[in-house]
Amino acid sequence: DEIDFEFLGNLSGDPYILHTNVFTQGKGNIEQQFYLWFDPTKNFHTYSIIWKPQHIIFLVDKIPIRVFKNAESIGVPFPKKQPMRIYSSLWNADDWATRGGLVKTDWTKAPFTAYYRNFNAVPCTSCWPKYKSLSLQTNNNDELDANSRRRLRWVQKYFMIYNYC
């Protein structure tokens, strides 16, 4: 199973595209894509995933960009049946990810690097009882309030490229 943030290639000067996906129980294509409203290469930004049995919330700099609700009751798979891991990688997806495969990777600019700062993974112990023994402090204020819902609508109205959900 996967809960993905993927940064897609671009042409110099074009907005960066953030691709989100949920892949679970052998089913994918639960995708949304967004133009970022900033250049992610100019500074560090915070990308967060709040994963609870009720929903998955994707956030950029504390701004919600996507909410994937658990709709198992109507047959939509939701990732909660197996353990998951956190991975970060750079990989060549220029057959589809770079403007639909139109732009190819310029290998003369290799090696490619990604930098991380203040990485933090905190399980929600009240959501996933098997993690209670870790006794980590969690922020339970992760539901969307009125301001967060407004910000979510702003991102989806002005920056969403597509929604395959």
C-alpha cells in the first residue's frame, strides 16, 4: 500500500506539479495533481500526511490540499489492512510524469539529490492502538476546522490540475 507525495518534472520556469495518490489492496488511480503556488526548490517546505482510519489528509506547509475519506462502506479500498513504511526516493518516471512523457530526464545534470530537514514521523496512537506502547505525544487537532476547509477549497479551486478519484 502507498500514500504518495510525488514531485513531477517540469520545464524551467513552469510551475512544479505535486502528484498525490493512494494505492491500496491492489487498486490505485486514486490520484489528484496540483500546481504548487511556490517554487519548492528555493526553500524547505513541510509536507504532511495525517492518516487515520476515517481519512487521509495531505498538507503542504499546514495547508490542506486533499482529503481522502474512508469510503470502504461503498467499496472504495482504504489502506488499513497491512503495515506500511516510509520511503523517500528519486526515480525516473519520464515515461509519464514529465508533461505526460514529453520531457525526458537530462542525465547530464546527475547526480540528483533531495534534502530533508526536521523529518518527523509520529503515529497516531489513539487511531492505531498497536502503537500505544510507543507513548508518543500526538497532536489531536488534525481535523479540518472552518479556516482549513476554506484553504482546502482555495487550493482545489486555483491549483488542482485533475482529480481521478
